[in-house]
Amino acid sequence: MSTDFDPKETGFTRDALLEAIRLGQGRASKRDLAQALKLDADQKAFLKTALRILEDEKAIHREGRKGWALSDTLPEVAVVEIHDRDTDGELLARLTKPGAPAARIRLAPGEGAGGRGGPALGIGDRALVRLARDDEGGWEARLIRKLGQSAHTILCVLRKGKGRPALKPVDRRSKDDLVPMKGEAEKAKDGDLVLCRIARAERRGGPKPAHIIEVIGSADSPGAGSIIALHSHGIPTDFGEEEFRQAQDVKPASQGNREDLRAMPLVTIDPDDAKDHDDAVWAAPDEDPGNKGGWVVIVAIADVAAYVTPGSALDRGALKRGNSVYLPDRVVPMLPERLSNDLCSLRENEDRPCMAVRMVFDKSGHKRGHRFLRGWMRSAAKLSYTQVQTAIDGHPDDKTGPLLEPVLKPLWGAYAAMKTARDQRQPLEIDSPERKVRVGEDGKVIGVETRERFDAHRLIEECMIQANVCAAETLEQAKLSLIYRVHEPPSAEKLQALADFLDTLDMNWAQGETVRTERFNRLLERAKDTPHYATINEVVLRTQSQAVYSPDNQGHFGLNLRRYAHFTSPIRRYADLTVHRALIRAGKFGKDGQTDAEASQLEAIAEDITAAERRAMAAERDAVDRYVALYMSEHVGSEFPGRITGVTRFGAFIRLDETGADGLVPISQLGNERYYHDEAAHALIGERSGDTYRLGMPVKVRILEAAPITGGLLLELTTPPEDGKPPRHGRGRGRPGGHRGRGGPKGRPGGHKGGKKVGKVKKGKRR
């Protein structure tokens, strides 16, 4: 029970003391409180005791040497990790300090955009921020500096025009103009990519001087988009001398006491351009009379643990990288090529060590049992998804023809059974097509297309999912520590935002019901034949949490599975390597399994590889954006159909139908009236007319600018807004005081100050 204080003795009650702290923005010093409560000398003596009592009750906590803050109050300055985006694409953060209170923290508009010329913030980045309460009961963060790199180290392009040489930051949203220090421009050629460090300026105003500390190469060279993305996100690209030497010296594994699987026609099925092959599959009808119509499926995975042992140089390097990074023109592997493309790759007709799981399914696709083994295999064929799908569709080639009856058709039979169980399980079915940028040998973009998904993809995906489930189950049964792949259900805040949005479309989302994947699937099915399908699909996608690695099992919401661990890609994911080692220990398959030291470090490892995954995703996205911008630079002035995929306080994001390219239409370009951002409706609405640009709306746009160096596309809408009703008293249909604003110069965010101040929108013809 909470303790109260006698106001006759102390001059204040418990609630009065807490309210005094609250009125000080949730924090105050003892002197501030004494003044606010008008305490005399005798009463001040008890204040110190009262504060200690409240601290013991965890109602308040110390902040600094002399300050006190409410328990739900965050520090003024804190380190945060960017962990998600809200439904409008704005960055969300959380405190990194262990035991810190959970709170909704949203970066102020434009704050994650590389305000000092450094790289823009992305998911997984850490930053030092200043926190303040917002108008919605949460917290707004303003960037002090990004952590993990120098706040003043910037990747630029050197331009040597007729005047003074200039350094142009490659970050599309940089606000700084830089110039090289005297004599430094001679270090590089015009158009070179250079890494710079801002020098301490003695005067204010004008471009900031910077030292050129590294010359990377020409910005116009093939692969510049990838080089920029890798440098911007700090992706390690080189292997240490000890790693490289260890990889070169490693001896191929021997069969030893491994189970011999070479007579089994396991096949690899991968994308056409795959260079490493870490999984192979085989299936056959179950011969057990008690499982009529059932199937046996074997998934064999490259045995990376046989070569990368705990604590070795290869192991330390793999953990530092966390995963391989896949860019349009290259792969940055987690392991040296000697391992990733040779010894650990399940090459056709070559003996290879593997970890495998034998699974038995009934005719309805429900798993009846499984066992893991350490094997010795030989891939019967290296196949591509397209090749396999074409064969199943009745057009086998010389390679797939002999494999059709004995290998491919049994795989499809097993998949048909597993699909029955999958459909019953109802994993989340969001339509999220993936872009593929095709780059020629000369580094030029040949085309941008949407990746096709065949049943061949789904077959392999379901086999891998089932193998991953088996890994988690086996390690739980063995009572061994492991890293799970965790995907938590959507937060209450995101579900409320979804409900608010659906309400604007006269669609119901009952808040009281349990949140299950099948509810989202039913919603998407209802919307499929309506004009709002693309919009709802986008909002449902943004409603979901991001998956993470964790030693604590929280289940996988998207797959609708109670336990799930990554096992199937140890060549390119460190998480899978840790699971392999745990399985080796559980099955007593050798001395190279999980150690006690590794088991004790799994929480830290999970945090590191989650951050590495976010870093890789951001680099991959940025590289694609730059290559797409290079491709679209040949189409400046042309019109393209697209769809609004995001609305924010500073404009609308458009995704072009043909290429999947994303670009920005600044709010200042929308027409001859002010537009405000209605968060609940996911729309930009004319303050006077009520005319609306909404999420998911099909539009046509003209390309105004395409900058391959920054990856930015600046667009102009040529489609008029949807007619709307003029809001009463200038208010929107959403939350009172909806965000209003205009974009900054050249479409960059920053001209709106958090939506509180409305810029004057220039007049022009509405398109």
C-alpha cells in the first residue's frame, strides 16, 4: 500500500508531491519542489525523506545527482534503438538501457534523415536523442547524433567545377554544404566518392570545411550504388588476415561416423543466380502401413559448424557480420568464399557434410515425428525454381526430365499435404511483392521487375519452415538454450491505428477479439475485390511487429507457430550456426557443438545479430533505391502510374507500378491550398476543400528528379485529389489539430517543425 504524508507536518501530501514533479515535465530537483510546494525550513527537512519513500515504492527514480523523475518519465537525453516504423512510415524507437520503462517514442519528422550530413537512420540503428513529451501521451525524440560511427564522418562526392571545389553528401536528405580544406581537393578526382570528416569551423555561416580522409573511387563507376550503401551503413566488407588464413588452411571434412545419405537423390532448388547452396530436399511416400497416404521428407543443410568452431577467428568474424548482405550487383558474404562457395556449399555431385532432419507427415500434412542426424550427402542435381516449376508444369528439360517421376513429383506430393496443414494453420497472407534489380556486367541496370513466386518457391519455403520448427522442438526437449526467431503480435497502439483507419472505410475491426492471423486474412479477403485492397494490405503490413532474434520464446505470430528457430541457412545467418551447434550438442554428434560459454552469451548474440540484420536490410534497401534511381534517371519528365504507399507530415510517398520505385511528392507541391496530415485516415486533406490524397490511391506522377548518388526520386502528382467535404471550422476528419505542413526545399522534410507550424504553400495549378 502506498504511504501518504501528513500535510500538517510536512506541508504536502503524497499526491501533491507527485503532481509537483509532474508539473515539472515529470522531473524536478529538491529545490524546485520546495519552491513549488512553498515549504518552510522545517518542512524542507522532511522532503528528502518523502522522496526516498517514493523511490522505494518505485513511484519515482533518481535522475542525475540532484534530480527526481516519475517512474514513467524518460530521461531528457538517452540512447535509443530504432526498432520499427509506424503505419505512416515514421521511425519508432525504444530505450536501450536494461530495465528502462516501456514507452512510445517517435522521432520528430525529419530527425532521422541525416540532419548533419551523416547517413539516415534505419531500423536497428542506435542514436543519442533528446526526449520530450508529445501531445498524445508519448515521447518525441530529436537527434543529437547517431551512434556507432563518428557523427562528423560523411560520405560525399567531390565536385570540381569552375569555382571552389565542393563536397556533396550522398545522403539524399543532408542539409549541409561542405567544402574541402585547403589543398585537400587534390587528393581525389572530380566525381570521386570520398569519406570526409567535418573540421572545426572558426566562423559561422557558409559551407563547412571538411578533411578528405579516404578516396573510395568514382561515383560514376559500376557498383557505386552498392559501395555507397555499404559505407553508409557500416557493413564490414573485408575479412581479417587471421580469418582469411584460417579459411585457406581448413581441411575438407571427412565422413567419419556420419550417416551416409549419398544414395538418396537430394536436390538443391535455388534462384537462377545463386552462388551458394545451403539446403537440399528429398521426399517419398511413407511406407509405414500405419501412415497411409503420409510422406517422409528430408531437409539437409550444409554443416558449417564442422568448419567454424566457437571462439575461432572465423567465428568472431561471422558474428561481427551477423549475416550475408545481398545487393543488386554483389553479395557480401558472412563467411569467406573458400567456405561459402566451396566447402560449405552443397555442390552438385560432390560429397559434403550436412546436418539433416527426417520428418514424417500424415496425409493431411501434420507432422507425426522427426529426428536430426549428422550426415554425408551428395547433391543429385542443382536446380532453379524456374526450371523445377517448368518441369512440373509439363515442360521438363534434359536435366529435370529424368528427375520428374522419382524426385520432383514426390516433393510436390509432400508439399500438397503440408499445404493442407498450412492452410489450416492460417499463417499471415500479406501480398508483398519483392523488387529485383537486374544489373549487367558493365554495372548498368538492365531492368527492374517484380520477383515471380511459383509453387516451387512455396514448396521450399514450407520444407524450411517445418525444419526450423523441428529444431526449436528438439532443443526445447533437450533443455538446451537456443536463439529463437521471434515475431510478436501487433502492439495495442498499432491495432488501434488500424481500427481507426478501417473506420474511415466503414469497415469494422472489433478491438475486444483475440488478435489472430486468421482475422487479418479474413480482412484481406473481404477487401480483395474492393478499391481499397492495396491500401488495407499496406496498412496491415505496417501494423505487424518486426521479427527479432531472442533466447526467450515469444512465438512467431506471422507464421502462427508456438516455437520457431532458424536452422536452414548457416552459410548466411549466424543465428542458424548457433542452432546447429546446439543440435550437435543435443544429439551428441561431435565435440564441435554448443559450449557453455556460448550458451551463456546467447542473449547478447541475439541482440547483435538482430542489429546486424536491420543494418543489412537498410543497406539492401538503399542500394536498390540507388540502382532504381539510376534506371529512372533516363525517364525524367515522363509520366508513370503508381499508388500512394505512405502519407506523412511532409508529403506523400508513391510507388510506381512498373518498377516498384519509391519517390516523394512534397506537401508543398500538392496544390493551391494547405494540406494537413490526418493520421487516422492515412490521408492528406485539403484544409479548405476537404479534397483528399489517401493511402493506396492510384495516381499518375511525373518524374522531376532522379538522383542515382542519393537514391532519391522527386515526383509531381498529375492526378487530382479525390473530392471531399469541406471540414467544419477548418478541422479535419481525424484527430483534432491534425498535422499540417509543407515540405522543405526540393522536397526534403524539415519545413514543418513537427506539424505545429504551417508553412505558406505556394500557389499553383492543381494537377
